[in-house]
Amino acid sequence: MSTSIYLFRTHQINISNLALAQALENADDRCFDRCYFTLEDNKFFRVTTGKFVNSYPSADFRIIDWSTMIDSLDLYVTRAKEQKKFLIFGTAREDQINFLKQHFGSDINTIGINYSESTYHKLLRNLAEHHVHKLTHDPILSTDHDREILSSLNSLEAISYYANSFDQLALIPRSNTDNCDFNISIEHFVDKNKMSSYYNDLDIPFTSKSEVFYNTWLANQSTI
């Protein structure tokens, strides 16, 4: 086994989790101490972290500075190799993509999640739609302002309100282009043949079980 780590560039847009979630489903028990993604309302991704992620105390695993924890990561890679498995995880930091690539060399495959400006408003809407979903299903997350918005607007109006607010805040980039070993386009998420080709190239292809996960998500997808 030549690949020890599959490292995904992550974003705060919920739909972007498909690339990582599907890789985990495809790899299944070949992945060491894996995380599990479930689909809420068959559409939104929610993660249950595994032992590997839980062993790090960071408030947000995706923003860890691995230069300060590289010894522990090396130990995890060694343990995974001993079991003939690999690690799959994500980082939101471009500098960590570069650092870990330099450290692990050919033992790591980095995967970028890219999108063009033409998709920006669709992704902004997904961000807003997921935000409303979270506020509706977990009211403890809401502020007084959120509760006022949700009580005075219907669901579609609330989504439009938050999408406009997030746009004004420039909460996400209008486009994203990573320079990784492999790059997956969000625009291709709804093209099963192209997604299958991506995972075949990564040597973590669809299985009959993981294909069900993708098909369920695809059947309920309206963002792109």
C-alpha cells in the first residue's frame, strides 16, 4: 500500500463534505479509526468523529497546525500501516496541505475541492439552507435575532435572508482553486460517472454499499 494519508481540503459549505464523506464510505474498514458521516433529511452531512480525530484536543480539528503535532501524526501513520490501513481526514488550511505534502511526500495524496464563480450563489444558498436547518433542529444554537427571523419569515424567505447576509459578509470565497495532487470540482458532484472516475484515480472506488450512500444524497440534492 503506497498511500498512507488521503488529505482533503475542506470548506465550511456543507455540500462540500460529500467528497470526504464519500471517500470514507468507499474505503470503509480500510480506513484507520475513520469518521462517519450521516445524512440529515437525506441531504445535509453530519459527522461523528472517530478515535483518531478525537485524540486531538483542538476545538476544530480542521484548523490544527500539524507542524506542532507531527510526531503524533507520524505515530498514527505507523499504526495504520501496521494494520495495512490508511488515514483519511481533512484540513481547512492551505498551508497545512503544503506542509503535510512536504513532510510525507509520496505517502500522502492531497485532494482539493474546487468550484468556479458561476457556482458561488448556489453554494451560498446551500450554506444558508444548512444554517436554517441547524437553527430549526437545534434551537440552542440560535440568537435572539435568529429567533426573530425564523418567527417572522417562512423557510424560503429565511434562507434567502441568510444567503444575502452571508454574501455581504463575504463568508465564503467566490471561487476556489487548490493546487493538490487531485482536484475534485463541486460542479461534478452530481455527475456519478465523473465522481466514480475521481475515486478510481484515488484507488478508493465506489462499492455496492457506498454507492447507496451517494445515490441517496444525489436523489435529494437541489443545490447544483
